[in-house]
Amino acid sequence: LLLSCYISGIQMLSVQPDTKPKGCAGCNRKIKDRYLLKALDKYWHEDCLKCACCDCRLGEVGSTLYTKANLILCRRDYLRLFGVTGNCAACSKLIPAFEMVMRAKDNVYHLDCFACQLCNQRFCVGDKFFLKNNMILCQTDYEEGLMKEGYAPQVR
């Protein structure tokens, strides 16, 4: 089953006092507010056009909304549910958008893959790591590599 995504713009319009009130696509009541939103070729109260996941008011978080699988979503939740963050720099497998990741410069890693690529030591919060030649290294392996290359790091 292929679900297509539709990205729609959100327009905020002033309600003209001399026009007949429009019906809200969210609650089906007449829109008597000063402003209304137009999205998906329908009209909405500002409070009724919300993300199906986080309930944020879509008119406040940006000028676009995403619809997929009969859900109206903000950008963040659309990406969390249906997007991908890319491939893991260590194992090359796909990382789903909702999964927690580690980042080092432009590289993205699964949490389980974020380890020294020479000795496989996992990093804990606060541990130093080094990115050399696109490899993640622990401090010991990084410094040993520098020693082999003939220049030791300055210790102060």
C-alpha cells in the first residue's frame, strides 16, 4: 500500500463583515472570528486546524501542513512518522526518522553504532570522541594513531 503525501499551504484570511460566514471543516460550525484559515481548499477556525499528533495549531507553526493516511500533520510529526533521517555512517543501514541518533559533523549514526570503529568501545555521555578520516575514534585510539604518524598531541 503506497500512501501519498500532500503538502498544502495555509493562508490566514480576514473575515469580511459583509460576507456570509463560512463553515469550518474541523468542527462544522460557522466561522464568526475575525480571521480564518484556508487550507486543503477548505476553511478552518484557527483552533480547529491542528496536527493530529501533537495538537499544535498549524496556523501558528508555519505556512504548510502535511496530509498522509488521512492525518493532518505538522512538519515535525510528518517527518517523525513517515520520513527517514538517512543512512548510518557506520553500518550503512537506513535510519527511520523517529529513531534517536547520534551526529558527528555531517554523519548520522544509530545509537548502537556510535562506538569507536577500531576497538568498538561504546561512548557514554561526556566521553570524548574524535572524527578522523570519517571514522569515529575513542581518545586512546586517536592518540595512538597520532603517535604512529609521528606527532603527539599537546597535553596541557
